Amino acid sequence: MAFRGLKDQVALVTGGGSGIGRAISLRLAEEGCRLAVFDLNAAGAEESVRLAAGGTAAAFVVEMAKGRPKPPPQFQLTVWSPPSEPTIGP
């Protein structure tokens, strides 16, 4: 089954270095997403990027602790929050 509209979209996968996170990373790569694979395990994240060959992907060693990302110093993470009051309709 193909997902629609994912080609060239950016996907950030936490825990993408193994298990379900790796499977999600590889599936998104098949769909043409540009991947940022976040994991505590550098080797695991790099292996996921290698397995996603053919797509654009990068591995990042990131600790997600207490809901707050701790990216490496060379990586800037911008966190987006939805507006407090959703707008529905025109």
C-alpha cells in the first residue's frame, strides 16, 4: 500500500535506530521521505540510514528525556506547537 503525498516530505523518527522505529524509517524512505533518524544508539541510527539507501536520510544521536529533546550541539531543533484555539472552516 502506498501513502499519498509523502514524497520529499521531511520525517523525523525518534527511536529510529532499531525495532519498530527502524521499520517506520525504512517504510517512510520507501515512500520518498527525507529522514532524520533520532536514537540514543549512534550505530543503530547510522545503520537505519544505511538501510534506507536511495533516499535522503541523516542520523542524529538524541536523548529524549522527560519529553524534552536534547539534540547534539551542531543540530538546531525547532519545536512547533499548535495554536491554543484551533480554527475550523474558511
